[in-house]
Amino acid sequence: MTSEQYLRDTIKELNIKQVTFHALRHSHASYLISRGVAIQYVSERLGHADVSITQQVYSHLLNSLRVKEESKAISLLDDI
């Protein structure tokens, strides 16, 4: 049995929404990025040839993280 067939059978057995391995992969990467895991590591984990590919695909998350980091930086500088 292929891993795709196993996933389909398990989803059917659990009576949950259909999901693909690609969607799971994307969710996994999104979760790691949202939790602050370095983009270089996530890129390597996904097997992307270049980190710029990962940055393009997940730019929406990276922008959100940038706003949070900017707030932290300003807060730190205000404490000086």
C-alpha cells in the first residue's frame, strides 16, 4: 500500500475532511515558520534548491513575523 493510499484510507476511516500530502507539507512548513523556526532550516527540510523559493511561497507568513519583530525591536529601543 502506498503512503497516499494509506492516508486516503485513514481519512475515510476517521470520516474527516480529505487532505493531500502536499497540503500536510504546506501546513507543516507554515507551522514551523509561524513558531520562529529559521527559514533556512525550513527550506532545507522541504528540499528546496534555494531559500528564495521558500521565501516566495511563505512570504505572507514572513511578513507577519516581520511586523512582530519590528514591534519587539521598537519596544527594546524604547527601554534604553
